[in-house]
Amino acid sequence: MKYTVLTLFPNMFKGFVDESIIKRAIEAKLIDIDLVDFRAYSTNKHHTVDDYAYAGGAGMLISVEPVHRALIGVEGYKAAHKVLMSPSGTPLTQEKVKKLASYKHLIIICGHYEGFDERVSNYVDEEISIGDYILMGGEIPTMALIEATSRLVDGVINSDSTKEESFSEGLLEYPQYTRPASYDGVDVPEVLQNGDHKKINEWRRYEALKKTYQRRPELLKEAHLSLKDYQMLEEIKHEKNN
Ligand SMILES: C[S@@+](CC[C@H](N)C(=O)[O-])C[C@H]1O[C@@H](n2cnc3c(N)ncnc32)[C@H](O)[C@@H]1O
């Protein structure tokens, strides 16, 4: 999986590419992250890439030309899937992450300042938002997108980890525990300590449904639920405190 990131602040990615799983994935050549400073594609002698908005408004906008020039300068840009990070984009969900992880080459454009000249959107395949809040730039959203997609690339992490985690089946993940078995008066549930896998799986499913029902009930509408799940949900609804 190849990522080409168009940014005005490539140094922000230094720690990101140099630590932990992302670093190992790059070293193992499972992913490749190329950083392009699109200031280098400015057409003026001061190397500026932003300008005032027509008809006024606070802050500066990134001009279309340097972004377009940087984009067409990327090797393989025609075949690549081009993404603009923007608060007005499609929300990044796990479903969207899976789709994005299926491309061989993503080109991701990070905004800054007040955002972009609207015409930048003519040169991308889609705009992605990481949530309904405004960050100062597209660099952190881009890191979120790279982390979320690269962990689905074969070999980057243990594939079992991605099967049962939150959102993988439309539900939040069940509670998990590690040692000690008892801490500050709170015990690890008995069922997790007795090795009965059938019971453990049932308990986990029940708890995943319960957590989703309590915290993100809207997810249940889209989740793939069995008859048994519906029976569990009825039980959950009738539990005290629900
Ligand atoms: C300060 S923001 C611009 C916000 C813009 N004026 C608006 O109201 O939509 C600057 C850049 O940060 C990035 N950004 C900020 N928040 C984001 C979010 N929630 N999702 C994705 N990108 C975001 C985008 O690349 C954006 O162009």
C-alpha cells in the first residue's frame, strides 16, 4: 500500500513514520509513505501557496494551482485514489476505512489555514472528514486515515486483532481484562477465567450488544444480528439500569 501525502508541514510526520507499528510496516515494505511539500510547487518567488478569499472572509485559502501541480507531479497519480481531507467530507467510518484500504495507492491532500479554493475538489475522488470538529490542518486527519487503513494491510498487525474489534461487525467491542484477576475491589468476570469457550463467546456477544445498546444504539440498526442476538437485546433492555 502506497501513500503520497501532499502537505505544507512534512516535518509533522517525522515521529509518525519513525515509531512503533507504522515504522515496522515501512521497514517491512508493507506500506510506503511519501511526503510531498506542495510549497515547492508555488509559482511565485516567495513560495507562497495561499491567498485572500474573493469577497472577503477571515484567513487565507490554499490556491488551486500549487495543489494541482503537485498532484499531477506524483508518479502514478492518474491511477491513484485521490483524497482531500476536509471537515465537509464524508465521515471516516470503519466501512470507509475498509474501502480506502483496498486501493493500492492513496494520494492524500492536507489543508491548512482556512482551507482550499473550492476548485481543488475538481482534482480529487473524494473528500474525507474525521469528525464534526475543526482542526488546524489536515496532517492529523491524514495520520488517522493512514493508521486506520494500514492496520488492515496484510501483515501490518495480527489479522485476528481486526476481526473482533469495535465496528468490525457493526458492534462495539466487548470488555476485555488482563491480570490481576482482582483490582481495587473489582474482579475479572468469572466466566472469562473458567476456559469454557462456548460460554465465553456467549458472554462476549452479550456484552458487545449491551455496550452498543447503551453507548451507540444507532449502530444496532446497521449491525448483522441473529435471532439469538435479538433475544439477548430483549434481555439487555429488561436488565436493571438499562
Ligand atoms: C482550519 S481547517 C479549515 C476549515 C474550513 N474553513 C471549514 O470551515 O470547513 C484547515 C484544514 O484542516 C483540515 N481539517 C480540519 N478539520 C478537519 C476534519 N474534521 N476532518 C478532516 N480534515 C480536517 C482540512 O484539510 C482543512 O482544509
